[in-house]
Amino acid sequence: MSYHPSVPSADPLQFYQSSYGQPYGAASPPSGPGTHSSSMMGVGVGAGGLAPSSMGNMGSMGNMGRMGPAPGAGHPYGVPPPPPNGIEVNWRIAFTSGGFDGEPPLLEELGINFGHIWDKAFAALNPFRPIHKNIMDDTDLAGPLLFCLMFGVFLLMSGKVHFSYIYGLGAVGCLSMYAILNLMSERGVDGSTTVSVLGYCLLPMVLLSMITAVLRLTATIDLILSCLSICWCTYSASTMFVTVLDMNEQRLLVAYPVGLLYAIFALMTIF
């Protein structure tokens, strides 16, 4: 009695029949009287591996995920088209609020607000105008750094290279005033407020350095202008400090160290 193995009627690896045609570029199975039918080619797994028809069907199933055109299709160089919504990329958009709706400008994200800089600079130039108590709530270092840079540039135009002295003296003066004000005031003051007030009130000294760089004045006029600039800077800075810290009764004690600091800057300007 002989045993004959049963032949499966279909490929066990072919779970679903694909409704898609053969992939682009795939060779069509030969047809004709001398070829086998697809049902004969798809019988079982032989000694050489999977049947050709099953491999073709798996290729068709793998091609099902490609529903849309390839990226860059239709472009002469295969480069994808630009993003929609017409977003323009240029320097104006980089520093303004263009590009996306509701996006703040880059300078505002960096903490540089030219409106606040102008208000504080005008308060330093006009100390007789009443100063708001919350003028230094939004402290920034952009204005003080800009004024120190301008002061050094005008001194450079006069033939004096004092950039290191300006920033070094400014750092020592800010640390000293920070310590003094925290010892004198009950509320206390932070370092950014101290640097902001002293930096903005340096603006009259910047104007003095600009005048001495452009005009050749006598020693007497230079001395008079230096004294006026020292008084101007001292009055502006002391007014801001006593207004913010509620130290009206200690104004002279605040003005004395501030005046010494600006006097050193004046000596750097005229000598």
C-alpha cells in the first residue's frame, strides 16, 4: 500500500488577493501553449523556496502603501515645491512680525524693545519731568550696552582707546552701587535695575564725548561742560533710584557715590 502526499490547492502564504495590477516595470508572466498556468506555478513551497507567483503577489501587496506620487514628482529636477501659504523668507520678516500670524518680532523675543529704550532715555535726558515709579519694572541691558559702546566710539574718534576702562569701571561701579543701595534700602534692589539706571543715565556723558570729538574746545569750556554733565547724570540717576526704592529722605546719600562714578567717566572724556 503506497502513500501519496496531498498537494495543497493554494499557496499557504497568500492570505489575500490583491486588487492592484502588477507594479510598474515588473515582467508579465509568460503565456502560451508551452507555459504552465498560474495555478500550477503557485503550488506549495518547493525545495528552492517560495513559488514565483507568491513572490509576485507579495510585491503587489508591498506596493499598496504607495498611494500618492513620489516627492518632487512633476518637477524637472525632482525638487519638492515651496511650502504653501506663500511664506516669504527675507530680512524684513526675520526682524519684524511677518511670516506667521501672531508671531512676535525677533527683537521682542530677545528682550529688545526700542519703545522702552526711548522712554528711559528721554527720562534720563529730562530729569525734571515726573518719573513713574514702575519705569524700571521692565529692566533691559540693551540700552546701557548701546550707550557704553557709543561712549567708547566717540572717545575713539578723539584718539582715546578706552573700551576696556569703560566696561571695567562700569562693572565695578554697578557692583558698588548694588551693595550700597541694598544696605540703605529696606526694599532692596536687583542687579539688573542698578545696571539699567546707571547705564541710561550715562547718556549726558555720551553727548559730552560727542561734542569733544566733533568740536575742539578750550580747557575751560571742557571743564564747564564736564561739571554740567556730571550734575546732569547724577541728578537723573539719583532721581530714578529714590523714586523706585522710596528713598526720598536719603537722596544726598545716594547721589554722592553716583556722582563720584560719573566724575571718573568725565575725566576719561576731557583728558
